[in-house]
Amino acid sequence: MNRETAILAKKTLLYFALFLVIMGLAIFLPAWSLAYWEGWVYISIFFVLVLLVTLYLLKNDPELLKRRLRRGPFSEKEKSQRIIQTFSTLVFSGTILFPGFDHRYGFSMAPWYVPVIGNLLLVVAYIIVFVVFKTNTYTSAIIETTKDQKVISTGPYAIVRHPMYSGAILVFIATPLALGSYWALLFVVPTILVVAWRAVEEEKFLSKNLSGYIEYCQKTRYRFVPYVW
């Protein structure tokens, strides 16, 4: 491991550790209890999935990993995307926070197999994300183009225009179920709407700044789900 890769690994580890701490607080503080097995299972599976994908990128595509670390509203270059990212963060926060209150006050009382289904969906979602990363090295966490960027139309991109968002939406659906909360699914609808808004704005940007993207959109009709949208 060279010096640059070692620095990237340390930065990624710090970012990852901070994210897990914040997620743990967001799940267990509202629950006001550590006896929340759904929360522990979700975080454990999430940890393993993200770690495996991160290790793959660190070894095989460190440049993509760098692009993935530049994320959040303040990293966006387009004003519209900064607004969208802010809304997305706020809405998804509800998806993580509310299940703890649900567990604390017993709103849903979901049976054991609901979290199991949720975690299986989470695994499927990260398989989709992994395939996207393998197919498209330009998958930045912010809306941008690079000098040598090309339109990717193979693999999952031959099916939908935004397979990364398809995987993300599945994560949004899986999370409330994995945490045993039916009511938290109410946050999924506005989250999906925000992601759809982001996709439309991203397409406007790419149509102007990425050669061949308009033709790609004409060829690949659907954004997230084939025959739906």
C-alpha cells in the first residue's frame, strides 16, 4: 500500500467510524434502550456491507472511493442539488430516527420476520450498489462530470438510467422494515420524491455537460424501475 492509498484508507476509516457513531446514536437514543435487537442487527449488517464495498474500492478503484467521500449538501456544485441534498438528508433522518421511538412506545409491534425481510432487502440493495460501482467508475456522490468521462450504457445502465438511485431507494424501504417500524415507512414516500427530483435535475445537468447523454436517455427510457418510471 503506497502512501496516498494509506492516507485514503485512514480518511475513509475515520469517515466510516463517524458515520456509524452518528447512526448508532440516531437509532438507540430515540429508543432509549440498548435492548433493541433490530437496531444491532441492522447496524451490524450495514457495517459489513459498507466495509466490503469500501475494501473493494480501496483496492480496485481508489479514485471512485475519493469521489464517494465528497458528499453532502455543501459538496455539491449546483445550487439546486445543494437544496435537494438538504431535503434528502432531513427526510432520511426521519427514517432512521423514528423507528427508535416506535420501538420505545410500541407503535408497530412488528413480528420478527419483518426485520429479517428488511435486512434481506438491504443486502440486495448493496449488491445493486456494488454492481453499479463495478460498472461505472464515474459514480460520484455529487453531481459533476470529469474531463474524460463517458456515458455508461452497459450492465445495470442498460436497464435503467439511475441504478444507483434504484439501490438507494431499496435501502430507504429496507431500513424501516429492518428496524421493525411500519410507521417509519411514511418517510419513504417523500424520500423517494426527493431522489426523483435529484434524478431529473441531474439529467438536465448531464444533458448539457456530458456528450452522448441525450442519446442515452432516448435509448434507455426508464429512470429507476423498468416499465414504471
